[in-house]
Amino acid sequence: MGNGVVRITMLLAALAAAWQPSKAQANPEDTQMWLVAFIRGNLTDELYLTIDTSYRWRDPVFGADQQTFRVTVEQKVTDDIKLGGGLSYFQTGTITEIRPHQQFRYAKGGLDLRSRFEQRWFEGADQVELRLRQRVQYTHAIAPRIKALASTEWFGVIQSRRKGKTGGTEQVRNIIGIAYQITPALDIQPSYMLQITPRENRSDAISHVPQITLNYKF
């Protein structure tokens, strides 16, 4: 287990170092708090269900608090590959968003790779926004009932909700955390997310997001 601990420690340190904002990058900067819950389980031997919901407390200067609810169903293709899709509902202040998505996942050992394509429908938008998300996540057991995890996810806008506006990188999320198994079906996962939002001709926006996630498996 010693080599595994060294590897995960180096991975977490590399992520933190790579995304540590300098003083020049840290304006504007805010702190948020997210409470997240997942329910996961098999509907059949070939179908896998995930339901997730969250409440996101945010600085009013950077946006209203946000509530989310999402359902995803995946079909097993091989032992390591799943294809799926689903629908989510987002409420941000007075703005409602409906978001269908389709995704591909490859998971083996502690590695989890996911590509997700989203169609974002906003009230008052000129057109549907098309966005691609690419996530790399790694999880490694470091002690009985305890796992360390790290992930990086890139968000790219293919078609903006506003006509005439170009796409590109919308944000990058980097997460490090620990998952503690409370029961065989339930674990709690405190984590920290560094969210970087590029802005044209301005400094990147930086968000520090402590998170508490509950994971329940049926």
C-alpha cells in the first residue's frame, strides 16, 4: 500500500501546484459551499441509475444560489464501458435551466474517464447552448474504509446561448478529497474544488469551493 499512497499523494500535490492561483490571477475571487448527494445502483444487470442533487451557496456578487437535480441512466457495453444519458433541472435565482445530456464512461480500477455532451435550455436565451465536458478522475484506497480521490474536468462551449458569441473553454474544475465509508451502502466525501473560469481580456475568475458529498448505493 506504501507505493499507492506515494502515488496518490504526488497526484494531489501536482494538481494543487498546477492550479494554485497567483496574486495576479486571483481577481476576481470568491468562496462557495456545495452540499451534494448521489444515489446509485443497478436497475438490471445491464442498466445503471444515478440520481444526484445539490445546493450551492454562492457569493451574490458572483451569482445567485443554485439548486440542481439530475437523473442519468447508463447501459453496460463491456465490463469497463457504459453509454448513457439523462436530464437535469437547474434553478439559479429566478433563472431555470433544463439540460439533457449524453455520455460515455470508461472505468477500470481507480480510473474513471467520462465524456458528457450537454444541451442547455435557458429562459430568455437566443438558442440552445451546446457544451462538452471531459473529466478524468482517480480514486485510491489509502486505509480501511478511506479512499483519496482527485479529478480534473474541462468544460467547453461549442455553441453559445447568445447568437454571435463564440465558444471555447468555459471553466476548469479541479477536485481533491477523501471518501469515508460509513456503512457498506453509504459514504461521506469532504473535498475541495478549485474552479477556474477564463474571461476574455480579463483575469480569470477563481472560485474556492469546499464540498460535502453523500454517496448512497442500493
